[in-house]
Amino acid sequence: MKSVAFIACEEYFNGPSGGGNDIVSDCFCLNKIGFNVKLLVIDLNGVIRNSDNGEVINPSKILENVIYFSGFLSAERLYKKINPILFINKKIINIKDVHFFRELRFEMLTGINKNHDSIMKRELLIYQNCDLVLSYNERESSLLKLLRPNINIHTNYYFNPNFKPINFFNPIKRLVFVGNFDHYPNLDAINTFVIESGDFLLSSGFYLEIFGPGSLEKINIPEHLNGVIIVKGMVNSSIDIYRDGGIFLAPIRFGSGIKIKIIEAALCHLPIIARPEAIEGLPLVHDKSVYLYNNRAELSLLISKISSSNFRNSLEFLKISQNAYNSIFAISNPQNSAQNLRATFKSIGL
């Protein structure tokens, strides 16, 4: 059996942001195509340890057939310690998200410099030093191919084998937002939504529940919207969030990478309202499998439309939910993820 040295950033290993789920997904697919996975973590100083017993690992002693980096930072930390050309192993990276793409969007929206040029140079250098680059996002795969045609990049969509979707379609007047609020795109998204649309909720009879870890105190809710916008915080399982039904809200204005929560909501049959940026890279289509809005006026019309109980219980609304499920399940399932990974590994002789 071929073997993989799987290297993840220590702080993301089983972390609250979803990083733990990414690792589970990747390891499941690697096992599925016949690889034995050795889990390693790398700290901020580039020290590698065995995830099971904490034993320090000398990079020159990594003898597995493949070094598989879980995210850009894990590769950058190791490459600062040792020249990548010294590795005889095949080097593969699952990039999770393109950091400089997110920072560029932030700069364009806010005018605040996030040094996207510097980040882009760092990221592209890492990708060029890998035999294979995997992305969870087709939009970002296309972007990287355009910037660096010599990068060998393939899209392999996220799949969590531990997530067991159930049909929770129950179109009540409940909006759901899920995110880590130490991640600034999520904080920006919810605070912008409250400013632009909080009063729409008040007049329409909807309420919004906000779930997730992080800096919840930075969510700004006006006093008159208390009880309409409710911060619930962390829960043990996302299934517990979707169980009561309602509509999934994704007001992300900038971001990148995996759309874990949108994938999960679609697989649980929750209809989705989103900005176009929130669903980039996913096969969801406006008015067929998702409702998209670009500004406050469009969102106002959308909320007015779905506030009608006749519409929420209509065949059209049910079809939106079913179409989203079908579209996401087609790409986010164990057979698809494993088959894609097997094909891309064969392209580099594995």
C-alpha cells in the first residue's frame, strides 16, 4: 500500500473553524483510493510532530510516497525550513482557499490595503513547487490556471464522510447564518446584513439565528432588533442547526475556498439566499437552485416574496430546495470525491 505524509497546521487540526472537517474529508478520500495516511502537524516555527504521540519528525526522514499539504500555510512553513527540491516524494497541496483572492476582494470593497500582491507571490511560489494542486473551488482553479498555466491544478469538491444529511425542509420564517466570527469575512457579512436588512426582517416577520464560535461580541445588533436577530453561538453539530428548518442565509461579500456550510445546508434541503460571491465555485443557479441578490433593494424584494406563506409552501420553493440538493450531492459525495482524486493522482504517476 502506498503511503502519504499528511501535514496540517497545528492550530487548524480539529479546530473550530472547520479545519478538522477538511482533514477528515481529505483523509477519507486518500484511504478510499488505497493510501495509508500518516497524520502530522506543523507549528508556527516549522516543527513537525506526529499527531498521535507528539514525536518530533525530521523533514528529511519523511519517506512516504507522497507529502500532502493541508493548506498553503502548512507548505510555506516547511519550505522555509527545507528547500522543496530536496524532497524525492511527490508533493501535493490541497489549497482550501486562495488567500490573495479574498484579500483583493476586501481591498476593492473597503479601500483598506491587505497586501494581496505580497500574498499572491507567496502562494504562487508554493503552488509552483508542488507536483499537484487540489482546490475545492472550481472558480479558484480557473483563476490560478489563468495566472499560472504551468500549475497542475484540479478541482476536487469537499465531502465530509461524518456528515449525515437529513431532509429538514420546513419553510418557516427563520433565517440561519453559520460561521466562525474570528474569520473577518463572516463578521463583515453579518454586520453588513444587519445594517442593510435588519428592518426588513422586523417588518416581514422573519427572525435570524446566528451560530458559530469566535468574536460574537463584535456582532452589532441594534437594540430594537433584539429578539429578531438572535446570537446562538457554538453548537455541537451543524445538524442541530438545520433540524428546525427555515432558510439558509449566505450574505458573504468577499471570501474564498470551501463553501462548507452552504454544501451542508443544501444537503439538508434548506433553501438558500445568498450573494453571488458566497456560492462561487458551486453549481448553483439563481432562481433554479438558489436565490441570489446583489444589493439592498434586491434583498428587500426577495424577503418580501418569501414572507408569503403561500410562496414558502409552493412547489416552486420546494423545487429550489430539491434542485440545490441534487446539484450539491452530484459533486459532494464519497464516490465522486474518491474517483476524482484517483484520476488526478494517476496524472502524476501515482
